[in-house]
Amino acid sequence: MSLLCNERLEVLKPEDNPDLFYGHGLDAVEFYHKNKDAKTVFEHETKQAIATQRGLDTFLEIGFGFQNIALEGIAITPEYVSKLRNSDKHDIRYLFLIDEDAQRIRNRINTRGLYDDGDKYPDWIKDIEVEWVIMYNEYYKTECMKYGLEIHNIDEIDSLKIL
């Protein structure tokens, strides 16, 4: 059994947090046999983001004495950034990047992998990963528009003045 502990010694058990640990202990093949299509993975990933945000809220409240911290990952959604910006508790700077080039996404996943190193699992899984990455990019675009946040295509990276 895996347990995650925080400073207060409260324990997060995977069986008590199914949204947070929906793929816990599974290799790529097991994961994609359980989650057979991109839509299912997308739905689980969005639920996992919300569960992760609860932990991030606690982390930000405690602060651990950091003046500045950088948070990265798909759990940092436009809705979450909007919520943090509206709270007046934090000076939030954000950068949302997406890649809208499906062939580049496919090449990156085929080369590098997403779930694990690309050479550790079969290509049929990579096809699902490409589809859900494209789905997630669309989600981020839509959500950024909804919350009035900027989003940039990875093609713009050289011209961006980051923070």
C-alpha cells in the first residue's frame, strides 16, 4: 500500500482518494486497458486536477516560508488561476502554453512518450495519448477564453517575454 504524508502527518490513501490516484500502481498497458479512450482519460485527468488543487490550496496557505514559488502541471487550470488571482492572497503570474500542431504532438509522444518513456509501451497507447493531449489543449483554449486569460501556442515561445 502506498501512502503520501504531509507535514501534519495526515495520510492520503489511494483508496480514499480515487480521483487523485485513478492510475495508481498501473503500468501504461494496464492503465490504458482500464481507461480505453481519450475521453475517459481526459475526464479522469480533469477530476485529478481538481483533487490536486485542494492540496495546492493547502500548500499555498501554509507557505512553507517561500516568498516565491513556481507551480507547473496540468492541475494548474485556467479556472484555478482565475480563482487564485481573484482571492487577493497571492500575486499570481501565469503562462499557459499549448501545442496545436498534431504532427509535432504525435512525434513528441512517439519519441519521448507521455505515460512513461516512449519505448516502454506499444504504439496503440500513443494514439490515445495524442488524442487526449489535443483534447486537453482545446480545453485550455476554451477555459482561457472563458476566464479572460492569455494562452500561447508553443510556436510563440521565442517571442514571449516570460514574467
